[in-house]
Amino acid sequence: MIWQLQAFGLQSIHLGRYVVGLTIADITTQSSASVTPAPQFTNVEGTLKEIQGNMYVVEVESTQQSIRVKIGRDTAFPNGQKKIGQVIHALVFSSNGHALIVR
């Protein structure tokens, strides 16, 4: 088995059985077969329908489905806070739905 370190979409250097430069990350084991990792981020584009505390409810135009996006203290708003009815573009962690940036 090969040990790999995945942090921010990058894989670490591995030497034999040891991982070099361990930081806050997920350590996974994989067989020697090539596996394509799932994307860590998802782009969400749609109309802001509701603001429920720290959640944005976004209606995705292409699928007409609503997606809940978590907003936190570390979410960046380079163009300012958003209002209901505005079209937004968000970069969201695939694993937990937390927005990294909302434009």
C-alpha cells in the first residue's frame, strides 16, 4: 500500500512507509492502482433565495434545485455581502458545504 497525504488538493511526498511534512490533512491509504480523487471544491452559481442564520439557500439555475451553503467567519465576500435575489457564485467545500468565497 502507498500512503498519501492530501491537503488543499495537493499530495505530499512519501518516502517508503513515512510521510514527510505532516500538516492538518487527511491521510488515506490506497492500493497501487490509479484512483482519481474526488474534487474537494464545487462551484455553485445561482440566485440567493433565503438567508437562514449562517446558511444561504441558493437556487441553481441549471437544475432548478435549491442548495444550502454554509457561511462562516472565514468566508470571503470580495464584492460585499449579498442580498436576497442577487445572483451569486460560490466556491464550496464538497465535503461539508462550507463556502470559501462568495462573489
